[in-house]
Amino acid sequence: MSTATERLRLPFTRPNILELAPLYEVLRREAPITPVTTPAGDPAWLVTRFEEVRLLLGDKRFGRSHPEPEKASRISTAAVQDGPTGEYSTEEADHTRMRRLLTPAFSAKRMRMLGENMEELVDGYLDRLAAEHETTGVVDLHRGLAFPLPVAMICRLLGVPEEDNEQFASLSERMAGTEIGEEAHRAREEFFRYMVGLVESKRGQLGEDVISDLVRAQSEDPSFNYEEMVRLCVGLLFAGHETTVNRIGLGVLFLLTDRSRWEALTADPDGRVDAVVEEVMRLGAPGDLGLLRYAREDVDIAGVTILAGDAVVLSINAANRDVEVYSEAEEFNPDRPERTHLGFGHGAHFCIGASLARTELRVVFSALARRLPDLRLAKDLDALEVRATLTGGVAELPVTWRSA
């Protein structure tokens, strides 16, 4: 690691939840790979420029595992995405098997089927919010739509009983907590035990869901050990809702803090929603850190030498606002000519749930635009409560509209 005597410390202070710290723009220009100290107090390299972030996302010289996990730098005090994961000697083979097992579950056909059910769910959530609005005048779109929809959809896909939704959602929130210390790690242990119980309850009556598919695969493949299967189920359940919850909230904020953006969508929901979704994925930045990787060998890049075992934090947020790649990079503009972004990652680890997330965002934003064209924020952006978790986002989204 660098011998720099003074390191920048993550996270950098943001002006608000929709903007990044100005320091990111300086780093992209002057030090696209720079030594930092993580919130956990460990050394790491921070990568901020689109070119290097995209390159390292697909570079097999970097992985999620570490040959000596107990000595590896950690990114935070949360109990998820905080340090090395997986077996160092078999990481690539394990990942290849995971993609092979899960790809059918996220097929285009499955997403179309879920999409039809999703529209009914969203309409139901909006009906309940409308009834509440008649009484209160202000409703929480986070509690009433942005949070429950992704939770319900990943539960249906994985085969989690609907009555367990609140339990696992609470465990996820605690596990990602950055200010609760050991409580986050206790939540991870509880989540693991919960998933073991769910796996065993399914074993006698396997269904057409992802957890059942993984139980079948584990029973047929001795190299796919039980603990690895359970960890994978936990990871899917966590990741399958957390980032989408945040992107719905941030997308609503981007649209409602500039009336012209919202009016453009309400004028043509079906024609504009896909572009809106992609711009939300590019510009929405719920977390303040990035994706954690470890160098598997010494690598010279962008004027620095990253040593084997060094931690690297890939800032997707900063890369997606790179002025060398995007015109008016900080502006929310669904009509921009640049259509690519790193919101779902890149390369072999491109988010396997991207199609599900896109479907959820498309259904939510088009339904809001059609049904509530007068939708408005009921609280100033700077006054909104922000979640104290690794993945960030808002903890509330108070809105109002003129009743018919």
C-alpha cells in the first residue's frame, strides 16, 4: 500500500443526498486512484474515474476474496459488503457456478411474468396510499411503496413466505447498519439462522422458486457446500431489494425537485420511463463508498502500484459522473446521448438482478406519473431523514397531491 503519511478518509461529506462531495471531481481529474482510509480505519485505494472503474470491474486480477481474510482491510463496521467474501482458491469457479444456477431465475420470461404481478401490487399500494392521503393529506412513499414493493418481489422470486417479509427486512436493515457496531454482526448471524430454517422447511416440498432450485443443486453437487448455499440465499435476499428500494426513493427525488423533469414524464409515461430509469441508475448514488475488491497480484495502473492483497474501493457513484464520459455529467437528463453507465456493474459480476430492478423501477415511475401527476414533495430535500446503512438512501419520502 502507499507510504503516504496522510490519507483522505471515507466517506466524504456530501452537500445533500442527490449530490456527491465535490472532492470526487478533483480526484477523477488529479488522482483517479488514490490512497484512503476506510470508515473501518483500514488502508485502501479509492478509484474514481470511469475508465479505471470499468476496467477493474472486469479485471480477473481483482476479486472479492483474500488469501488471508483476517488480515484484509475492511470497508466498514457493517456486516455486509464489509470485507472479503468467498474462498480465495475457488472464487472464479464458485462464481461461474452461481451464475449458471441463477440465470434461469432472472430470465426475460420470468421477469415478464413478475412484471404483470408487479403492476397489480403497485396499484394496490397506491390505492392504500390514496385512502390514507384522504385523511392525513401527506403520506410516506418510502413506507407505502418504495420499501414494500422490492421486498415483496424478491420474496416471491426466492420463495420466502409473505408473512416473513418484515422479519427479514428488519434483519437486512440491521445487518447493513454502520452505526450499531456488533449489533450488525449479530443480525448477520440471525439472518443466517433464519435462512437455514427456511431452507430446511422447503427440503420436503421443493417448489418453483430460487431457494428450492439452490437446495436441489446443493443436493446434487457435493462441491456446492451447505454453508455456501445458505450464504448465497442470504446475499440474494439482501441485495435483491436493498438497492432498488434506494433507487426508487432517489428517482422520486430527482423527478420532484425539478418540476420540468416530472412534467416531462407525466406527459408521456410510456415513452419516457425507460430513459428515466437509466438516468436514475446512472445518477442515483445511495451509498457513500463503493464496491470492494482485493488485488490478487501486483498491478500497475494509472501511475500507481497496487500490491497483492491491497483493498480497492471502486466508486461507481464517481465513475457515473465522469465529465470525460458524460456531457453535463452532474445533470439529471434522461434525454442525454450517452446511454451507458455502471449502475449495475460491468463484466462477469454485472448485476444478475438488473432486469428485475429495471422492471420494478419502470412499473413504479410509470404508475406514479399516470395516477398522481400532481405529486409533490411535502418536505425539503435537506430535511429528509437519511438511512444510516452501508447502502444509504432515504428513510422517509413524504409526498402530497391535490385530491380529486
